[in-house]
Amino acid sequence: MFKKKRLLTWCLIILIAGVAGCKSKFEKLVQSNDTAKKYQEAIRLYNKRDYSKALTLFDGLMQKYRGHAEAEDLSYYFAYTNYQLKDYTTARYQFKVFADTYPNSARAEDCRYMSAYCYYLESPNFTLDQENTKQAIESLQLFINLYPKSDRVAEASNLITNLRDKLERKAFANARLYLDIGSYDVQNYRSAVIAFKNALRDFPDTKYAEEMEYLTVQAQYLYAENSIEIRQEERFGEAVSLASEFAEDHPDSKYLKEVQDYKKRSEEGISKAVKLLAAQQPAQKTTKTTDQGKTTDQEDKTTKKDE
């Protein structure tokens, strides 16, 4: 029994010593000044897909090989090592550095594309900030401009299409949000109208165009309906114009019936507003005669609140 325990203990010690020996061998190489051996080992580790250890060695070699013949290869491997470790921020920067530093290299095209592709991979869900999405589009377009005959132009164009769709969805979602929260503040309806128009201006070929134009009519109608009487005629008039434009542009739209209903209700709203204001004219003249200063002040406050 005692001999078996002793044998197991020795086996464990040997195993630990073996593992420690392997680890210390790599650590000794990292701490050594043998740059040639480090370089060879870094390439070997990269090819074995041991990217974490390879990165440790590449990172230490970057400065030491600056200006040497090996610097180009090292820069290329360093960028791809970061890419393989999914550190896309560092990778895209290193790919760009390579393309800028070695523009005549056979690898420059690949690195320019990969820098843009890393931006693409960092593009977040459309509900989040889209700065990386915009940067990705710019970088991919630059690649297409620099290498118009590249085999990757079609792929880059498809990626741009995907990214633009994400921006369109973002613009659509932002405008729709204003419409959804319009009941909390009438000015949100006005903001929705502006946001939809801006989105249509920025993305004239968007697949959401018809729906956004319909929602613009809806938002303008709700804006007019919830406005004070002295503003309704003008705002309902804008809704009528938008509805007419929609009917002309989309005569077969599934939204046409609702748009025509908004137009009819807007026209009724105009008539009602005109009659109401006409009925108030004699009362307003009488009030102004008796207490002109006070009435004017009240009208100003009411108007500013709704503007």
C-alpha cells in the first residue's frame, strides 16, 4: 500500500516537473535576446494555431525588427494573429498600418480589405450606435476605389449593402420611436415627420420607403389633430398634401386606404378649424377691447407651448 502511494507521488512529481519544464522553456525564450529564434518560434506557433503564444513573441519582436527585411513579414503575421484572436480593433489598425507602410507589397490588397472587414465585424446591432458601421462603409468603398479589378470587389459591395441596410433600419427605428411616443408630447409627432423625411432623403432607394411615407402622413395627421385650434388648419393642410403625394406615388399600396382616410379626416379637420376660429372672432374682438393686454399675453403663452 505504502509503495503504491509512493509510486503515485513520484509520478505526480514527474508530471508536474514536465509541465513546468515546458512552460519555463517558453518563458526563457520570451526573456532571451535571441530574436532570430523568437521569430522562428513565433511563426511555428502561428502555423500551429497557438495564437496566444505567437502574439506574445510577435509583440516583443515588432520594435526590434523595425527597418529590417523581416519587418514586412512580421507586420503581416502580427495583424493576422490579432485577427485570429478576435481582437478586431487592433487587427484592423495593424492591417491598415501594413497597407500604408508597404503599399507595393503583394499583400497590401489583402490587408486593405481585411482592415475594412474588421470594421464590418465590429459593426453592432442596428439598435446601437452605428459609428463603426459608417467607418466600415468608408473603408470598404476605399478598397473598391483602390482595387477596382480585385476579386473581392463583389464581396465588398455586398458587405456595403448589408451595412447600409443596417443604417436604414436604424434611421427607420429612430423615426418610428418618435411616432410611438407622440402621445406624451405633441412635438414628438413633428419630430417623427422630420425624422422620416430625413431618412428618405438619406436613403432614397430604401426598401422601407413606402412604409415610411405612409407613417409620415400618419404622424403629420396626429400632429395636426393634437395641435391647438389656431395651428390646425395649416397642419392638417400639410397632412392633405402628404397624403396626395403618397396616393400619386403609390397608387397600388396596401396603405392607400388608410392614407385616403387620413386625407379625408384632415380635410374635415380643416373645415372644423376654420369654422371654430370664425366663431371665435367676435368673442376675441370683445375681449381685446376690454382687456387687450391680458388676452394677448395668454395667446402668446398658448402659441409658444404648441410651436
